[in-house]
Amino acid sequence: MKKYVLSAILLVAVSISTKAQFSLGVKGGVNYSKISTDNVNSTSVAGYQAGLFARFGGGFYVQPELYLSSKGGKFDSSANGTNYTGNVKFTTLNVPLLLGSSFGAKNLNFRVMAGPIYSYLMDKKENFSANFAGAYADFGNYKNSTIGYQAGAGVDIGPITTDLRYEGDLTKVNDNYGQRQNIWALSVGFKFF
């Protein structure tokens, strides 16, 4: 974790030292997340995200963020006439570091971005049917932190900014059953300067 924070600080310092443009803002939005799982059907759940972002640069930019989000998944399976169901919701603290490119006019520009994201599990709520735990032992043993990636596009209209991103896990949220989190997120933000 310390390596990631120090790398982010170094990248921000380099950006500032090159007299790059600087923006600071707040953002919030919705996401649809799913935990892909081997041998169990999974469906998406709706969640939220809210936090802060900074943007350093013009045509090429670096955008570190810090935000809370709610994500998770729903599961169902059936065998021998028995149905197994489950629902998991996470609250995570997320720290993406995006590299991007923008083009267009000053008050209307378009952006593409991609980069790594670190997520730390702050809270977990599980609801599994009574027979689920017996059939799928260790299913809910989720990791406290994961590394992933984000890629997406956005548009800025004056101080208003909006992004559509896809997030995938590079590490599994649970090594059992091949569980990986993937998310589609739509956010709207406001740049203070």
C-alpha cells in the first residue's frame, strides 16, 4: 500500500512541477456490479459512489481519486430440486490513479482514461439461504483489499464533468469459485477550479 501511495505522490509532484493545469472536484454516481463466479449464476446489483478527484494536466492528464462505493452481487444455483440463493453488498474505499487524454474546446472537451485502482473493504453484508453455506463452503471469505483496473470515457462541459467507466479485478475477491468483481459506473462531478 505504501508503494502505491508514494508512487501517486511522486506522480502528482512531477505533474505540478511541469506547471500543469490543476482541477479539484467532487463526484458521485451509480454503479452496477457483479461478482462473476464459477458454477453459480450471478446477477448485477445497483450501488453508489461518492468522493473527490484531482486532475493534473491538459491534453494528457493524471487523475487520482478517493471515493466510497457500494457494490456486490446476487447469486443463485439449483441442484437436485433445491434452490440456493445469496446476496452480498460491500462498502469499499477506492483509490484509482487514471491516466488520460482530453481533446476539444476549453468549455467542452472529451476524455478517455485508464489506470489501476486499489479497493479496501470497509463493510460487508451477506445474506445466504440456509442451505447455501453447506453447499458452497468458504463462498463468503472475501479479501479485504483488491487491485483492479478502470477504463472509460468522459465529457466536461464547463465545471461539470461526467464519466462512464468499466472496472475489472486483477485479483480475485475470493480465490474460491473464481470470484471476480466487475463494475459499470456512471458518475457526475463538479470542478471547483
